[in-house]
Amino acid sequence: MVRERILKVVLVLLGLLFLAAAYPLVLFYAQEPALAMMLSLYFTLGIFLLLAVRSPAEHRSLIAFTAYSSFAHGAVMSIQAYKKVIPGHEVIGVAVMFVVGVVLLALAPARESSRRASIATVS
């Protein structure tokens, strides 16, 4: 129960953080089209994360997608930082993306089939 509450708090915080991408999205729309496109995806993901707060177990795949896409984003950023495509201080973003992924996977609800199997074993 505590784990689910922590997951719900994390989902709300991430959802709101991703919704905050709307402001830079408007700013960078004409100047940085690729950045604006990426921010639009995060904005949309933020909406769905907030919807998932009601019932995280029903949105397990969305939580997993958010975690694994965070790993992918962090991996791309780390390569870009290594090759000096982006400034070195962006490595902080790499760490944040990996932390987001790890936290979400650690808190993700268990699969239904494993829950049913464990209940059947106990009975």
C-alpha cells in the first residue's frame, strides 16, 4: 500500500513536470523545431501519467514505457555529451533520466498473473 502511494506521488510529480514542458514548447516552436517536437511528446506523456495516478496497476505498460524511454533519452544524452554535441553540464539531465527510470521500475505494479499465482499458492 505504501509502495503504491509513493508511486502515485512520483506519477503526479512527473506528470506535472512533463506538463511544464508546455511553456518552453511555445518558446522554442519557431527557433528549435526538434526541441519543440520532443517537448510536445513529454507534454502528452505528462497528461497520461496524471491519468494513470487513479489506477497505476491498469497503466503498467505506460509506467514501463516512461521508465524505458527515460533510459533511452539518458543514453542518447550521454553519447551527445561525450561527443560534445551538447554542453557538458547536460550530464545532470542524464542522471535525472536514469533516476526516473529506476524509480519507476522499482515502484511499478506487479503483473496480474504473478499476483494470482502467489494468491493461489498461499490458499
